[in-house]
Amino acid sequence: MMRTSLPALLALALGLLSQPVLAERADRDQPVNIEANRVTVDDRNKVHVFEGDVVLTQGTLVIKGAKLVVTQGPDGFQSGVATGSEKRLATFRQKREGSTEYVEGEAERIEYDSRAERARLFNQAHVKSGADEVRGHYIEYDSLSENYLVTNQPGKTETRAAGDGRVRAVIQPKNSGTEKTH
């Protein structure tokens, strides 16, 4: 069955912007609850496919999508792919450790590799922490190095792409009083 570290690591990996942002640590010890209209389990290949208004919760972490596919390798590490629908993007939300703020993100597709501890958000990617936010076609976060990359295409360091080819970031001064609480 699914190990509980996948969702907590996903939110931690996706939740870092201009400063280290830590996901609620207590979430790791909470049970994972998944609701969907349908689930298909392939025990032989260690693949779980949840479809239709999928909602995963673990403590303060909430991941929503039209579909969530979790695959476990022979070494026990999981990878997960959450996808949105034509009408809604895949989303996540989790409370930051020691704060009243939440980290929120959305994209057409959110991928997480627990072995590499790397998250990738594809197409219409957006991550927000407090009043800080970043947008681009592609956002990658490496939780081991605590680095992230925002571009208009995965694997590209140039910002030329369709449209104006620019990524967007808003980083608020920490003493501005603009930090939100939820």
C-alpha cells in the first residue's frame, strides 16, 4: 500500500519559494485519506490509479485533481502524478511549519519522485507562499538542495517560449504586513 511520506514530501517539495518554507512536520505522522469516484489497483505492478474528483488529505495537506496515479518501485520509493481536468488544475495546499500561512500550488500536472525528492509542476504552474508567488510554464523543486527552477519549458534555461516567454515572481517585503493568514 502507499507510504505516508509521499504526500508530505510532495507538499514540502512544492512549497519553497524565495525562502525555505517547511511543511507542517506533524503531517508526516498523520494517516493518508484518499477519496475518489473510482480506484484501480494493480498490486503486481504496484500502481494505484484514483479517478474522479480525487481528494488526498494528510493532516493539513490537501491535494486535489481529476486523477492521481501512484507507482511504487521495487525499492519502495513512490512516484506520483496528479492531473487536473479541462475545467480545473491539479492543486495542493499545506500549512507551513510554525506559521499560520499556507503553501498553495496548482498546475495541469504535478509530478513527484520520492527517491530524488524532486517535484515538477507542468503547464500553468503557480506556487504561492504567504504573499509571495511564482508563475511559469514549468516549476521544478529539488528538496535535497532546496533549489527551485522556474522556466517556460522543462530542461530549458532560456526564457523564450510562446507568448512573451517570461516567468513571473512576486516577493513581498517581510515587514510589509501583507502576509496573509488562513
